[in-house]
Amino acid sequence: QRPIVNPLTDIDTIIARLKQPTEKKMQIKAGEMQRLLTGKVRLKGYTEKWITITLKEIGNLNKISIDPQQYPDTYFAEYSMPAYDSCRQPERKLGVEMNSNRTIIEGQCLLINKLNVRQQRIWLVNKCEENSVCSSEFLPFKSDTCDLAFIGHVMRSTKTTSDLIDMSTGTSNSQRRVAPKDLMSYSITIPE
């Protein structure tokens, strides 16, 4: 057993050393991203003012619900947490395969997870497929005035994630959720 354990331990040590620079770079990226997304650092030549605004002032949540069971033979493009975690591609499912209501999504939208927000499941859907739906654990945000890719970066930032964790309610960390009204009241800083 020892002849096997020694090389494995050496490999673990090498992997740990290789991860250190990557983790450091990720911390630097997160810090710089935070400074850029709050207007504390400006890009050269950019002089526009930044404003603090709530999400409800720049967009809304789609709340149109559908019971896929009523359309058993219809294929849906389902945006779910398992789909996000595996490949960030919607899964094609028949209505009969979905046992609970879903939210209809169209066009471009930003899916913001309300369950277990520390996972930062923020999914920018540039163009929904026909018959697209999302699971109830996502809040589909739309805006006609702001770039959803920018909002997605803001929502993935360390500060926003920390704030959303603090807003979450529930009995355990894995089941804590952000209420839609709390999310929409959340303030972000954006270029004017």
C-alpha cells in the first residue's frame, strides 16, 4: 500500500502547488472585476457618471407560468439548474416529463438563481429557443434599458453574492432562497 500511497501523495502535493497561482489569479480577477463593476476604476477615456439603481427600476421578472403536463406531447427547451451545472445548454423534454409548473421565457433574458445563491448560477440566455421554459428556482430577469451581460457580471460579483446570501431566508444553507421582491429591490451601480 505504501508504494502506491507515496506517488499519490506526491501528485496531490504537485496539484496543490499548481492550484496556488490559479487561485491567486482568480482572487486578483475578482478584485479587479469588483472595482470595474462599481465604477471605482475607470477605463481609459471613459468619463460617464455611474448611478446606483434598483433592479426593478431597470427591468422586470417574467412571471408567466405554464403547466407542461397539460402539453404532454410538446417538446420544451428547459433551462434548469442541472442543465446549467452540466453544460449550460437547455434540455429537450416532453411536457409529460415535467412534474411541476415552469416559467415561460422568450427572447433575451438573464436567469438568476434564487436557491443557494452562493453557487452563482447566473445564466445569460441571448435568444431563447421555441417553447423555452425555466425551472422555478430561476428568476428570469429582462431589461430594455441595460445590457444583460453587464448585469450578469454584476450579479456574479463577490459583493452581490455576499449581499444575496445575507438576503436569503430558509431553514438550511442548501434550501435558503432569495425572495423575488428582495432581488428586485437590490441596488446596483451602473454607468449612466
